[in-house]
Amino acid sequence: MSTDYGDEELFKQPPKAENCPICHRMLPNLKTGKRFMPCCSKIICFGCEYAHKQEGRNGCACCNAELPKGMVGKLHERADANNSMAMALLGRMYLYGTDSVVQDVAKGKKLLLRASELGSVLANTELANMYDHAIHVAQDLKKTTHYLEQAAMAGCSHSRYNLGLHDMVLDGRSRLKIKEMPSHTNIHRAIKHWLLACEGGHPGVLECIKHCFMKGAASEADYDKALESYLQYLKNVKSANRDKAEAHNDNELLVFVPRRVFQRR
């Protein structure tokens, strides 16, 4: 897979995830576990939002402002002030015609591209998905890779996971589905991507590394490191309010706790 960056830049330690401004715990990876508040441009965790509502309060859990009825209008205000998250959210709405927004593909793409220029992870993942699946554009795997790399270097574990999957493709077929998995530079690159993705809490990575380990393409040390990183992520995102919100809403904040693999089978 062609890349726009050298390995030193591509595989350097990504920035740490932001903390919730209310509880100061690390924000969870999954989008169901956090919410952008257009009134104050803060991203809060769903645990703090849940606790706020349980207290019978209706305003923003962060700034206490009354939540606007027309959320799209507030997003436009934030986008006009160059808020990249608001731009990316609006871009997605216009691209697909969701949230009562009349579909305008050209406007959606323009907003996503501008948000990407400002460093929005969400915009980069949306653009990567758009070019990968030929959504309103011709399929362009080079652009897919470019936007995945942009998002991954900014700390997006989902993009890291996908970059690893792309590196596992050989002659149009994933090496994960090949009975024999010969050692290859791209396999080692995939594992490097996946080890970083585990630090960001992507659970699917563990199964991929386990699969490579079973076929002799990854070491037990690789799997142990991935598992340790993932469990540390779970520890970092756990809080009493998030546990209560998860139990109430059945959201998948913590996903699962995998078992360690001791030997090849």
C-alpha cells in the first residue's frame, strides 16, 4: 500500500486522547461514549451527560446553557467560526442528507475538506470512507490511504485498524484468510499499526494479532503488548457514572475483556 509519509512519521506515538472537561477522565473511543456540545464546542463523555440528566437538569452539562432546539443552526454558527468538529458534523449531514438537512453533496464535501485541512479526525475518516466505498466520488484508494493516515497520526484507532487491514491485502485477498501466512514486510507493518490501535481502545485489533500469532506471523510478546495496552485503555476510560450510563443505555463503552493466548494451536 502506497503511503504519503515515511515510517518514522507514520508510526510515531500519536497524541493522547482528550479528557472529558467535566470528570477529567479520558474520553472513550466509541462515538456512542461522547457527544459534541455546539453551545460551548466541548466534547463530553456520556457518563457526565447521564449524571447531569439524572439530577433533573436540562441544559448543557458543561456550560449550563440551554440546549438549542435547532442544533443544525448552532453547528453552522460554530462552523462559521472555523470549528472543525462542527464543520465535519455538518459535512456528514449534507453528504448523506441526515438530521433533517436537505442533501447537498457538493456542500458536504466542501465542509469535510475544509475540516480536514483544520485537522478534524472525523472529517478525515469520513473522506477515507467516501473514497474507499466510492460514495458520490470515484473510488480512489490512494486518497483513502491519505485520509486514513491523517486520522491515524492524529490518534484515531479505527483508522489505524483499517491501515493494518490494508497492509494485509495481497493480490486482492486478505492474508488473514490465507492458510499459510509467510513473513512479509507488510504483515509487520500491519502489526505495528494494530499495536498503536490497541492503545486507542480498538477491540477488533486483538483478534487480528491473535490470528497472526496463531499462524506464526506475530510473536507472543506482540499479543501480550496489545492486550496490556487495551486493558490499560479500559482502565483509563472507566468511571462510576460511565458504568451507570452504560448499564442504563446498553452502550458498548467497554466492549469486552479478552483472554490471554498462551500457545499456538
